[in-house]
Amino acid sequence: METMAEDLQTLDVDVLFVGGGPANLAGALRLTQLVARHNERVSTGELAGPRLEPRIALIEKGRDVGAHAISGAVLDPVALEELLPDYRDRGFPLSLQVARHGLYYLTTEGDVRCPDFLIPPAFRQDGCYVGSLQKLNLWLAGLVEAAGVYLFHETCGVKILYEGDRVCGVQTGDKGLEAGGGRKANYEPGTMIRATVTILGEGPYGTLAEDLIHRLKLRQGRSPQSYALGVKELIRVKNGGTPGLVIHTIGYPLGSRTFGGGFCYGVADDLYAVGMVCGLDWDDPQMDVQAQLQRFKKHPFIQQFIKGGDVIAYGAKTLPEGGYFAVPRPYVDGALLVGDSAGFLNVPYLKGLHYAMKSGMLAAETICEALVRGEASAAALSSYEVRLASSYIMRDLFRVRNFRRAFALGRLPGLLLGGLTMWTGLGPSRPGDVREDFRHLRPLDEAAAGRWHPEPASYDAGVLVDKLTDVFHSGTQHREDQPSHIQILNPARCLTDCIPRFGDAPCTHFCPAKVYELVGEGANRRIQVNFANCVHCKTCVIKDPIDVLSEDNVQNIVWRAPAEGGPRYQGL
């Protein structure tokens, strides 16, 4: 049911942050600091002009800030030290620093450690913290709220508000709808939140950010964004852990044509974070990252840490891996892009949190200038891109700009050439020929030959768990009678196009939450959408191989952020 205009409430603010991740939280906090500094200078006569009293709001679709937050998470504190020099005295929740780090190549049964002298300095984890992004976000949210920002959780932006091509806020989703669109007794209409400046920090492949990018062609002249899928479990062990351990692996169980690897972090005395990250440009229609994680955990090298443990939490997310050449123009009339929504991830160094925070802080500097001038046009906000270009964000991304493309040649050439680029920063300074991730799938009989470990993953009652058990550990909840936030536009093409072309239904494998299921026989065969399982990773809209209308940003699977529900991550 379409919301009637007269049902909508309107909220007017000066600055609206959409998304409660580290980029927007750091940005909102930085903006309050800059406003306070400006007003102090006005009060002392150092600056002429009026005081600033902006109304600043932040909306987050999770049930609390951090509920949808997941990362490795190894945090380089460089941005945090700039934002809050006294962060250690303000309840900072990540007290555990990296104590031991190693990079390993895994064979089917063995492991080889990469000598430390071959590891580029920036890849080393000295001085970094390891822990939970969810806890970091909750802590930052408390500081943001205490600074006077209006924080609304369980509030999802579902539509950008425009005046012409100028962004003037967002509309939030209706709550209390039935599956058919009817209204339940607890129905709550959405709100039109109008803002002078809107900052989109929804994470990778943000619904509204992608709408904006495609409407205004912000990737014109730049490479298409490419992504990876990361899955992560927390495993509680009985015999003591290794706090501060940070291990990254390449090799087993991934085939030579699949970019990615595993990780094992000691995050507490009895807790490990174990995960797998795989580039979504894989070619195998039966590739299943959650199953690869189970194979990874069976390896003797990983078993030495987690044997006999129990999985207590699970989550999944996509990561933007396009790097320097895929960053879209990050400003338009009335809006800025920050964090993963803009693609600020350093792929070889496996870090993005400090880039996200720094981008939010640079956005805040730009916004404060715009508020002083009383203008938020594209010209006024374009200084954000200048700030990015002169920051360590784009400097670091430029240095490793050719790392990811080296792996298009396979694992061994990728390691050699990619390693060379990490050390030297050499290589082409212009984007190459990059295809969208969904264009890489090949027929099953061709792709299966590249598998390292073709047998199905195995499970037990503890440390090796199936996909639905992991979904349970994610805390995901959607009302079964709410409208589905996932649609298959042309279900017939799944059977007439996708399965015949690839020899299987790729969506039933690539989804890390078993949202898509092939059911029925004969004429009743169909793809069933179990939307209640969805952990909001958005893999489906990136990897779906059926392009309904070329270049329109619409695949056969359409995912829109739901106004209600989602995962409730704890400690991820």
C-alpha cells in the first residue's frame, strides 16, 4: 500500500546522517566539535558573524546502533586519535591490542608462514585494536547523543527526497504493514525528514546511496564497484584462547581462481572470531562462502585454536573492493557519500574502519563550512572531494590501486604482482577493463574443475554448523507477515534462463543466509524467497546473474532496505 502524503509527518533538520556506522557516527561527533569551536570563536570576537545552532539527526535501521554492524574487526586508531585524543579515558570498548600477527598459506593439510620481512609495513598490525564493531558503534553512539545529536534507531530511510536533482532529505519507511500492504493495528507511517545536507553512510551497496549514484551518474568515467562477501563467526572455546592473536590466511579451501582468504582473531580469553572473505567475481555457480568457512575451520591449523568450541554468533556483509578507481563522485547538491557507501576500503591491508571514520570527519568539515556560508550546493560541497584527495584515504588507496586487478590472472600471479604493488605503489594510473561481479559466472561443468575441495561441507553440533543454524546465531528477525523486502521481478527466468545457463541456481548457494531455495518439481518448480532469514548483506543484488535491463542498476533480484527487522549482531 502506497503511503498517502497526508499520512506522513515532516521533520526539518539542518544535517541528516543516514546510517549508524563508524563513518556517520564519527562525522556527527566531529560536526558537533566544529560547531562548538566556531561558536567559541564567535563569542570571543575572533570570528565575525552569527553562532551556529544546527539541528543534527542520525537515523539507523537496526534495533539499536550496532545491531547491523559487522567487521573483522581490526581498528587502526589513527582517525580515532584525531577525533578523540582522550578516547582511552572515555570508556573506549576495544581494550585488546594486537599481540601476535601472522600471514599463512594453507595447503589441504599444512601451512606455511609468510616471513615477516616480506610483509609490507602497512599490512602489519602493530598498535591496532581487535574486537567488536558493534561495541565500537554503541560507544560512539552514546557520545554522539550526549553531544546533542538526535539519534533515531529502528528508522530506515527508504526513499531520497529531491527538489529537481538536489537532495533535500529522505523518507523513512512505514511500520506495521501486512504482507499484502494492509495496515495492522500498530501501523506507523513514515516520516519525511527534510535536511539542508544529507550524508549517506549506509555501508556497502547502500540502498539510497546506489539510487543516488545511478540517478546522477556518479560513477561516470570510473570503474564499476566490485565486492567481496565476508562471513564471520564468534566461537567460544573451553581451554582458553589467545587474546590479541591476528591471523590471516590464503590458499585452502579456495580454488586458485577465487580471490580471498580466511582469518582467525583472538578477541577474548575464551573467544575467537573466525571468518572467510571471498571476492564476488568468482565464476563457480555453486560457490558458498558459509560452507567454505566450515571447511576452513576443519583445517588442522585452525583447529588448534577452536577445536571443541561452540559457535555463539554469526554474521555476513559485503565489502567494496573496487578501490581507488571505483570511488564515485562523493558529492551532489545537498548530499555527501561516506565510508563503505563510497568504497573507502583498502583491500590488501584488510582495513576500512579508520578510512570510514576519517571520511565522516572530512564530511563534517565540509558541512560546517556550508552551514557558515548558508549554502549546500554541489559547488559548496565539492571541497569534500578535495579534502579526500589530500588525505591518507585516497593516498593509501592510490598506492594499492592495482593490487586487486592483479588477481584476475590467478592466485600465483596475483600474489607476485599484487605484492609488488604493495611494496612499490607501481602500476597503471588509469582504470582497466573491469566487469561487474555478476558477469563472471560460468557454467557449472567449466567452473567446478577449479575447486580445491569439491565434497560438501560437513557439520557437527558445535564448531561446524549449517547455514540455518548460523542464521539463528545472527539474531535475525523479520515478521513473517510483513511485506517482503526482496522481490524476484521475473521468477520464470530463474528456470528458463539462469538454471539452464549455469547448471544450477546460483542464488541458492551464494546467499549466506539461505534466503533463496529451489522447491517443487516439474511445472511447480520455483525459487522460494525466505526473506525472514535475510541478514542484509546484499550479496543477492550484486551477484544475481540476470540483468533485467542493462545499465539500469536493476537485476532480477531487487533488495530494498526494510522498515522493520534484520539481524541483531552481538559482539561482531
